[in-house]
Amino acid sequence: MRIGDLLRLAVSRLGTGKLRTALTMLGVIIGVASVVALVSVGQGATSGINSRLQGLGTNLLSVTPGATTTGATRGAFGSATTLTTEDATALTSLAHVAGVAPELSSSHLIAVGSQNETTTVIGTSPDYPLVFAYEMWRGSFLTPASVDHALRVAVLGDTTATNLGLGASSIGSTIYISGLPFQVVGIMQPKGGSGFANPDDEVLIPSTTARQLFTSTDSVRTIGVSVSTAADMDVVTAEITNALDQRHGISATGTADFTVTSQTQLLSTVSSVTTLLTVLLAGIASISLLVGGIGIMNIMLVSVRERIREIGIRKAIGAKSRDILLQFLIEALLLSIAGGFIGILVGVAISALIAFMAGWAFTFSLVTIAAAVIFSLIVGVIFGVWPAMQAARLDPVVALRYE
């Protein structure tokens, strides 16, 4: 028989039991949808994280303190207090450095009128917008004079301003940080973000003011360094390391009490972690494909049992074993391919919904779609061959006598 005739026969046969056909495809649909959705969500999450990291600043280097050690227990990097504002000032004189912004951070209650919220207050320098790629929406940022004289002035992130009910007309108004009055001199453009590390939910004040009123220490959480050009990143990293080693009295063979991290390193680490998680999740989801394939094989074996007399009649009137094999194999392939395409549509819809709710860009790869189709074909072939071979091997005389 021709392939076209076998296809029409397979479609006609599957159409006679629509409910059973749909239930048979359900396992493949769930498996393919799970794989497509998880891979797409993983890619979207990676893209969102990468864009967030790239939006942290232009050619950004982050200098963080080392780790504390208590007895035999070592803390995380950044838990020590080895960096100071003087270290940050020293880095401004290095070649190829466009800006330096230290961060003295603490959490405080911000109040204005009847509105209040608890957020992060960061003491920093006038280079902060340059280093971390912020733009002003209204007003101006901190000035060298405000740092030199430890003025009580504040710049608000977009989310903080919104939560406090402040807008364009609020420049010059007074807010209270832990009960102390500060004049609002600017509100920044939103960068986009949410959750614990929302870059728009912060209040920026002069580093000297933060030290005098809130932290009572010169230690900084991190020092952001903006490099003039991307080509100078490695050179500046080495210069920062040498400068801080000298300031901290660390010998050439000693262990540094700080860490210099570039955006490239962060992006590489995040990419490798998210890729690994995506592969692991896709592998777990692909188990559903195996279950779907077993379902196809089970139904096809039942179908062979139900159609023994039909197989005997077809063989008696001249059908070859190859024709019977192809017929049942095509039916299995149609089940898996149809389930695969429906699963792709469901998976794409689910990943789009998750991306919308999570707030990152919806992304999917044609490679993922192609892989899902190929896996569907493989499932159909692997789990359809055995029932098809059983049908093809039936003796026509035995089949015709089967009750």
C-alpha cells in the first residue's frame, strides 16, 4: 500500500475512538509541554537576570570585603569590615577609572506625612548615578558639597517615592529617616525591579551623613568602580588589587581581605547556574514523555489485540507484513506527533503566562521546538515498533480463527 493510503487509514482508525486517542496523547502532551515550558522559563529567567546585571552599571567592577572567620567557621564574602570610604577615595586617583561609589547601607523607617515604609538607606558619593547607571527624573543628585559638609539631603528611588506618595512637586520637601529630617533634592528614573533587591526602592544620602547619623563606622558594604572602557577592565582590576594590598599591608604572598568582581564574571556564573538548572528541570520533565510513550505502547498493544481478525482479513486479501507494520507504526507516530504539537502550544502558552507574571521577557528557542518535535517522533517510533511488529507477525490463518 502507498504511504498516503496508510495515512488515511490511520487517521480514520484513530478518529473512531476520539476519547481513547485523546487520553493516549495526554501523556505526550504533558511531557512536551513540561519540557518546552521549563526550558523557555529557564531561558527567560536567564535573560532577565543578565539584563538586570547589565543594567547595574557601565563597565562595573565591584569591590567587596573579605569573609569573617569565627573559630573554625568562615562567613560569607562581604561579612568582614575591611573596606572603608578612604579606600574608595584612594581608588578615584587610579588611571582609567571614571567613577567610584562606596555604599554604607542600613535599613530605616522613612516617613512623610501619614505615609511610611522601611527601606534601605545608602550613604554614597556623587558618582553613584554614573557607576550604577541611574538617571535623574526630577531634581539633582548629591553634590560634592553635600558630602563634604555632611548635609541632610536625600535622593529617592522611584519605588520609594511612589510608596511615600511623592512626585515631581515634592522636590525640596522634608522626609524623616528614623525620625531625623532630610530634604528631598531628587528622584531617580526607575530601573525596573522587584522583591528584596529592588534597585528602585532605596534612599541615597551623603556617605559622611550616613556615617555620622546611622552607621557610626567608616566601613562600607561595597565599592562600585566604573571603568572608562571595557578594554581597561583587566588593567583596572589589577590596579585596584595593588592599591588595596598596599593600603591594607598585604604582602605578595598574603591573602587579600577583599574581592574584585566584574560583570563578566557575574554573568558567566549566573549563566552557568541557570543553564544547569534548566537542563536538570527539563530532564525531570522529560520523564513525562517516557510515561506518555508507555501509554502509547499500551494502547497500541490493546489495539492490535482488538483488530486481530481485521489483520487476518487484510493479509488474506494480499496485504504484506510490511503494510501491517507501517500501518500500526504510522498510527503510533500520529499519536505522538499530534500530542507533541499540542504540547508545544500548551508549553509556549504556560511559559508566556509565567513570563508575564514574573515580569521578564518571554523567550523561546526554535531549537527547543525542534527538539520537542524530534523527541515526539522518537517516542512514537520506540514505543510503536513493538506493537507494530506483533501485528505484522500474526499468522493470517490464526488471526481469522481468533474470537
